[in-house]
Amino acid sequence: MFPNGSGEFAADRNYPVTTEELIEEYGDRTLELQNGSETVGDVLARLESETFETPEDVRLALSCAVSNKAIGRVGYSDRDPTPLGSPYAPEPMSF
């Protein structure tokens, strides 16, 4: 999920576990992302309080709550044409 296995700490925990318990125990751990890093505490603080039943639940929550440091180009999609007037439109090129 995260480069260098930085999200694998979730497998080393007994479940169920709450968001608060994870922040207290693992909040200072660093998640390596494509364009930087964030701590587990910063990522989980973006979520509402929750009880996780499995390590996969934790990994999914982390992957959903990371910032845009985890993605390549913000607003980029190779599936749909860029809407007219979009601030993410590429610069026109002349060949």
C-alpha cells in the first residue's frame, strides 16, 4: 500500500482498536508517500473516531485519509477529457 511497507504496523496489533488508540500508540510513525511523508497521527486525525476490526480496515482508512502528497499530479485523469475552463487543463502546445 505505502512505499517501503510503512503502513505494515497495522498487522502487529490486536483488534478491535479505536482511532484514538492507534494515534496514541503509532501516531509518530512515518508513512512514506509518493511526494513526501506524513505521520500516522496526522492522517488518522482527519477521520472521525472509529473502531477498526482488522488490519485491512486500518490500511484502508489510512489510504483514504492521506493528503495529496500520496498522488502524482493533482487533478490529473487519463480517463476523461479535461472540462472546458478547468484550472487543471494542460498548456496548449504547437507542433
